[in-house]
Amino acid sequence: MFRFDAAVSTHNGLTVNKRTLLFALRYFACLFAVGFALGLIRVPLLVPHLGERMAELLEAPVMLAAIVSIASRLVHAAQRAGEPVHYVQAGVIALVWLLMVEFSVVLGLRGLSLADYLAARDVVAGSVYGVLLLLFAAAPAALAHRARRRTEGR
């Protein structure tokens, strides 16, 4: 019999199950879609008038709201699955996928090396972006922990 939560891979004692991978895929796909849509607005409409830094800084709170909203909804939907380690794994896996896609698309479209891309990043906007990436990875675990505490407190 097929088990949905069966282990997919084990490496150094770390097991990732299919439910975790599915959660990570949904989380990555939803937030990538939001970021892509915002990029379609930011690049042609905001950057020419406000500059790259201001356009990215204006986008950051919207992305933060999307991270919290999407992670909250996915955590709520998956609450019955809920081991904390799975949410940590899902956040990290989604982050790795996001960086792989983002770097391959951005670097491919712009024809840049990773070193050139990082050197050209605005320090302020790049720092905010880095913080958002960390929050993106941590949000599922943090929100699952908060949901668990609420449930146990009842």
C-alpha cells in the first residue's frame, strides 16, 4: 500500500517525506508566482521612475505580507501533518528551489555570472532581500510553532 508520508530520501539520518516535499513545492510555487507578478510590475513601471533600490524596497513589504499569508494558509491546511522538523525542512527546501530558479532565470536573462550579479546588487535593497529570504525559509516553522502553541493553550 502506498503511504503519502513515506520517506523520500535519507541523508546522514535526515529523512524528508513526501508531505514535506509537497508542502515545500506549494510554498515555493505560490511565493515564486507572487514574486514573478510583482517583478512584472516593478521592472517596467516602478524602476524607470523610482530607481532599482526604491522599487525593490517598495516591493519588500508586499512580499513579506505574501510570505506570512501563504505560509499561514499552508500551515493551517497541513496542521494534521505537523511535526516541527517537517516545517523547517520544507522552508529550507523551498528556499533552495527559489534560489536555484531565481539565479538560473536572472543570471540567464541578464547574461551575468553569480559574482557579477552579487557585486551589482544594491547594498540596502540586497540586505532587505537577504532578510526576506531568511524569513521565507523560517516562516513555515515559526507559524507552525505559533499554531501549535495556540492549539495546546486551548
